Amino acid sequence: MAKKLMKGNEALAAAAIAAGATHFFGYPITPQSELIEYMAREMPKAGRCFLQAESEVAASYMVYGAGGAGARVITSTSSPGLALKQEGLTYMVAAQIPAVVIDVSRGGPGLGNILPQQSDYFMCTRGGGNGDYFHPCFAPASVQECADLVVEAFDVADKYRMPVLILADGLIGQMMEPVEIPEVTKKPIDKPWAADGGHVKRGEHNRINAMVLPADGLEELNHVIQAKLADYAANYVRYEAIGIEDADIVLVAYGTPSRACKNVLKKAQADGLKFGLIRPISLYPFPKEAFDKINPNCKAVISVEQSCGQMIEDVRLSVLGKFPVKFFGRTGGNPIIPEAVYNYAKEVLGGKA
Amino acid sequence: MLEQVLVAGFGGQGVLRIGQMIAYAGFAEGKEVTWAPSYGPEMRGGTANCSVVVSDEEIGAAQVLEANSIIVMNLPSLHKFESAVIPGGKLFVNSSIIKEKPARDDIEIFYIDAQEKAEELGNNRGANMVILGAYAKATGTVTLESLYDLVKQTFTGDKAKFVESNIACIKAGAEMV
């Protein structure tokens, strides 16, 4: 397919259709509305199922049901909507149901506002529902990455039988950039576990269930979930690193703020300063190994977020005390201004912050 | 080349369309482009604005906070964004409805009587195309030919009758700078 200009929300939707999504269930919320609108228009044309649920909770259980029956299923929402979907998500983890879940995040807490913010980091990376689990989480920083990561998310979800989350902030969803929607020719893998009536002989049955009463049985399920995550972590953790081997200051940012940080790197280079950037593309598992490549004489690592400081906890756990870890953040939907990050980083470099 | 543009005005003045035309034209010319709307509560009744970046290289921030050029279509937008033009940058003022003069003396200011010119050409909804033509000519970010091509691709079928009047507005705007 040729490159064209699309919004991030539209690219997420178009890539899901290209990846063979058979079912979409959702409930409208700004700033992801273009995604559900695109699906409402295009899924029926492709002979697929689009259904606007009566609520986010209902949508997440429609995903559970369709996914359990072997469908390639996707849902999308924005921050307060994802909070409502968490119950369905933890049930999907327990029942080992693959699904792709998109959060085009907005300002919080509460109903907050519709501006881009990154304060869903904990909810998206820590296992937002009850129980002992995590699920993979990707964070695109461009419209092209929105499209590419959706395709990858479906394959990861099917391979590991887990919900996979894509966390895009409101600006990534709303902005237009050139994008090439990938042509997906690979067929989805077979799902012999699905409760679709077609995979078992008469008298046998496939069970899709989120409840395991015996202690040993539930412990075994937990070990299965953890083993899947460990295998995933060994194979899929993704990040972009720029100039960290000889940097005096390393910025860490994902999504929209990572783009502002690229402007900061250019300013620093023009002034003869050595700044580097680690941009996590996977937020869970966090790309810890990137931090091993930082210049041992680096003065500080700065976590730059559109939040009050959430990813910084993973940054600290990755730096393990080797460098001072500082924070620069804006919240309420206010943008990260490259000049402000640059001035702060220079203060840190000069020992003044 | 790195051009960072802000376009602002009332909702309904074709502000987002001006930005999209710059982005689409830059894209057609093989450049890297981003277009980002403001989509906050200010869109209802207040100012609408969008950021466009056109570059030869990978684009970082898509939200323009320090602009090489700003196009303002109404007075509140002039007040809000005048300070965001970098020194030496360009400010395009829709002087048909903005009667106030900007305070800045370290930038290049273009007064474009966009509404009056559009009406003179019989296209009273073409003020945004007039100021777009002025912008394209004065900055050279995208060529006028790219904009004409876009107009032809946008208005097809029974809307093809709008092609000529929109191209006339862009051309007239270019002649005003």
C-alpha cells in the first residue's frame, strides 16, 4: 500500500483491519473517537463485526467472549474507559484469551480532560486489574508505529494467549503523519484451544474459564502466566536508543514527549553538548538492557513524562543507583516544551538541579 | 529545511484546512510532515488552531510552540499566539477582520485583506485560501503548483466547479506578498 496522511487513531484502526481483525467492540470516548468511527465505517465493508457496546464493561466482556471463541478481536478506549475495562482484562489473562486493547490516553485523574497525558502508565504496565499478572504494553511515538505495533500486537496476543495493550497518548491519536498501512499476508495461527465447537471430538470440550478453585491448580495457572511473560520478555522487548554510549545526560521518554526530546537532542548537539535518548517502545516489560549501554561517566538520567512521574520508577529500577535519576514532567494535558527540557537538563548538567 | 507553522482562528474559518493543505502539499513534494490539531475545549466558540511541521528530516515535536510562521485569522488568535513567533519569523494577519496592529517589531508581518479579496473574486468562503496563497509564496514552504493540484484532487465530481475559484484565491493571495 502507498503512503498516505492519516491520523494516529485512523492508522490504528486501518492496521487492525489489515491484520485480519474479525471483531471490534467498543464504546466512544474522546480522544480516540476517530478509531471507533473508522471501525464503524470500514469493518462492515470488510465483512467483519463492528459492535458499539452499551458500556466499556460490556465491551470488554464481548472481547472476552469473541476471543474465547477464537476471533481476532480488538477494543479501544481512552483512560477512564480503560479503568472500566480492567475487570474484563484480568479475566482474559486468567482464561488465556488473546485480544488487542488500545488506550488513547487523556488527562486524569477522574473524568479529567480530553488533552494528551501519560498518567495511565501504572494502569497499563502493572496489571490494572486484580490478581498477579502483567500484560505486554507497547507505546507508539508516530503514526507509522501505531500501524506497525497493532499488527505485532495481534501476533503477540495469539502466540501467548494474552491481552496486549497499546498505549498511545491523545496527541499521537489526533495527529496526522505519512503512514504505510502494512500488507499482512501471514495467516493467524490456529487456535485449537478455542471454544468454537470445531476443534474437539464429540464428548470432549474446550473450557474458557477465569476461575480455578484448587490451590494447586491456580498456582499452576499463575506459573503458566509468568512463564509466558518471561518468554515474551526474552523475545519482544523493544526500544530506540540515540547517542547514549557517550552521553553526559540521558533523557528517557515514550510517546509524544519522546518527540520533544528529539528536538532537545538537536539543540544540545548544536551547542556541543552530549545528550542521549532512550525511547521505550515496550513499556512492559521495560527495556532495562538499554540502560546497561549508557556511558559510565554519564552525569544523570532524566525521565521526561506528561505525568507527575510514573515511568521514573522503572527508570530507577533500570539504573539501579548507577546514576542520579531526575524528573521533568508536565501534567493536565500541558505539552512538554523542548526549550524547557533543555534548560532543565543544562541545570542538571551544571549540578544546579 | 524545518518549517514550523501555527494556524489559528475561529472554528469555521477553515483554519484546520489551511494546515492540512500545507501538510498535504509538503507530503506530495516528498517532505516529512506532521499536522496536529488543538482539540481541547477551546474549539467550541473560541479559537481553533493547528500545528504543521514540514521538514527534510525526521520530525520531533508535532506541537508547534515556537513557530517560524503563524497565520492568524481573528483577533483572539493574534493576542494568543503573537508571542510564539520566533524572532525573524513571519506573521500573516487576516486584516479584513483584525484591525489591531501586532506589537512585535522583530518579525516580518504580512497584512492580508483575505476576506475582501475572496469576495472580490466571488468566493466569499475563500479567505483561508487567499491567506494560504500568501503564506506559500512568502515562505516557499510548498509550491503554489502543489496547492493547485491539491485543490483539483479535493474538489471532484459535482464539486469540480469549486476548483477554479479556489485556485483564483490562492493565486491572488500569492500576489499580495
